[in-house]
Amino acid sequence: MKTVDDYNFKNERALIRADFNVPLDDQYTITDTNRIDATIPTIQKILNDGGAVILMSHLGRPKGERTEKYSLKHLVPFLSESLGCNVKFADDCIGEETKEKAQSLKPGEVLLLENLRFHKEETKGDEEFAKQLAELADVYVNDAFGTAHREHASTAVIARFFPGKKMFGYILGNEIKYIDKVMHDAKKPYTAILGGAKVSGKIEVINNLLDKVDNLLIGGGMMFTFIKALGGKVGNSLVENDLIDVAKKTMERAEMLGVKLFIPVDAIIADKFADDADKKTSDVKNIPDDWMGMDIGPETLKQYNEIIKDSKTLLWNGPMGVFEMASFAEGTQQIAKAVADATSKGAFSVIGGGDSVAAINKYHLGDKVSFVSTGGGAMLEFIEGKELPGIKAINE
Ligand code: AMP
């Protein structure tokens, strides 16, 4: 794996595909700077070598239209402050003027390009558009994990124009290193914890993980499709009836492979989908009509805690319940704590998926696990065993 650490950027212009898709308020103030903060070390390494940096990113989904709301110029003040230099800006990511600005960059200087998605060619993976971007620089660095599963012009196609001069930035490099470790080099016992709303979004993940893990703990809305497949009564809980057979086959396959697949034994149920609903603990297979499962129950938590405690590798994706509502956050919070505790006793843990990351941060446990992945969809495709276009393009 080639990263920026393997290259000396002295007197070279590096084009970095960053993920600066940050939230902005009405005054165009960045409300969460995490994604930019995370990219600073990659930029700094290039500048310290004596190189110049050209930054490109998407912001929002402007679908090929120029809009003030999605202009990357709003990021210039924050970037300048973070880097301690005056970041220049190009009104377009391609074209003559942009090329001139890029060519006149001196070592130590930084140029930010306007939103890539102001051109519809970006998401189409247009080769000519990629070529025009490539003409701006000598070296290509991909540091955007969140879009690595997309074959866009700036994330994959562009790499063809930089044979021998393309590499990963620190963010992407770390994502590959840590997720690869849990996929190919995991110490046993290895436990995966999967939650979230639906089975449909996770079925390929489950199937790929069954070949690798010792234990698979199921939680979240998706548990009820499994419970129904086992003949349970799930009341009004979230169920995907068309996936009941798939759930049955998954359980059979787990048994065949000797993987312990755990389905919750109890649930916290509610009489409506609301934080102030009436709630109680119920046997998961006997949920009364008109009630719905919102979280895993105390018996399940006890069981899951024991397994997590004894694991040497942990992979967690998806909340255990409707954790956005305080009344149904206990399961997710306790699992987050259990994963953090196991990590402090030597387990290696990777957390991924927007909601589990939000949860682990909400409980201030982000620095108590081994690695928090930044890409939702990209991470899922990675653990499905797919080769991500953005990664393949660099490795080829
Ligand atoms: P996903 O995007 O598939 O990882 O799903 C995350 C969402 O699943 C969160 O917004 C949770 O509120 C939701 N969720 C978790 N458990 C349940 C449940 N028992 N019923 C309905 N939604 C749930």
C-alpha cells in the first residue's frame, strides 16, 4: 500500500481528493469540522516536504448545478486558519483560469478548487473531466474514504493519469489498514455486533462475516425479522417479511459454519414509536399486538456483555435500538461501553457506520476503541468483501 509517507513531495504539486462534505449553517459557518481536521496531517506532510497542495472535494448534492449553498469557498477561512497560511481559491475545478492558478503555485502554497459536483461529469466518472483535473498536478493523493466506494471522476477514474504517482493520504491509508485487519488478520475469539434498522442493508455484510467471525450478535430493528423467522410474535415491530427466508438461511449457514449467531432473548417494547411511549421489558418472541420492539432487553445485554468481554477482536456496525430516543438508548450505550471496556483489556475494536459512530461519540467513548471508521457506505461495502473503486484505482 503506497501512502504519502512513501513519497517526497519537494517541488511537486499534489492534487488531494479530500472529503470536505461538512455541514454548514445558514451563515455558512461549518458546524462540524471533523472531516477537515482529519485531512490536515496529509496536507501538512506535503507542505513540510516542500510541495504545493491542490484540494478538491464535493459538498452536498448540487447535481451539476452551481449553487451558493454548496460552494466550497465558504471553507476558505477555516482552512486558512487551520493551516496557518492564506488558502487560495479557484472558482471552478477545471478550465484555463484554474490551470493557471494551479501552475503558479509555489512550494508551501495551497489552492482549494470549487465543488467537483458543480459538474455532472464528476459523479458520472467522465474520463475527459478526470483528465482535466489531472492536468492540474504532478501527483494524485486520495484521502476521501467516504466516497471510495464510488467510481467518480475524482475518486477513481483520475488515478489512470498518474501511473506511479498516485497514493493514499493518512485517512484512507488508516481506514484500509484497520478494516483490513479485522477482515483478514483478526485474533480470535472474533465477535461482530450488527444492528441498525433493516436486514436488507446488511445481508451481504452478514454473509461475508459468517466466514470470519466466531460470534455474531444481532440487535436493532433487524432482529425482528430473525425472531419472526424463528416463529416468534413480534407485534408491530419493524419486520421485512420478504427477508424471512433469507434470515432462516442465514441462521442455517451460521450453524453449518459453527458460528454462534445470537438473536436477542428479550426486548424493550413500546406502545408507540415515541420517546414518551409506555414501555416495558418483554420476551422477544411474545410481543403483544400493538406493541413494538425498540431496544434489546436486560437479559440480552447480560449475554452480549459476556461475549464481548471475552473477545479479542470486535467489529460493531449499527445501533442496538432506537438510540436517538433516550428511553431506548440503553442497549446501544451499554454495548458501546462493553466494547470500550474490552478494548482497554487488550481487544482490538473497529466501529463503523454513521449511527454507531454517532453513538460512540455521544457517550464520549470514541478514543476508547481502537478505530472509528469515517465512511458509512464505504465501510459496509468494504466489510461485504467488495473491492472499492477508489482503493483499486490506486493499487492498480
Ligand atoms: P441503519 O442506518 O440501518 O444502521 O439504521 C440505523 C437506525 O436504525 C437508527 O436510526 C435507529 O433508530 C434504527 N433502529 C434501531 N433499532 C430499531 C428498532 N428496534 N426499530 C426501529 N428502528 C430501529
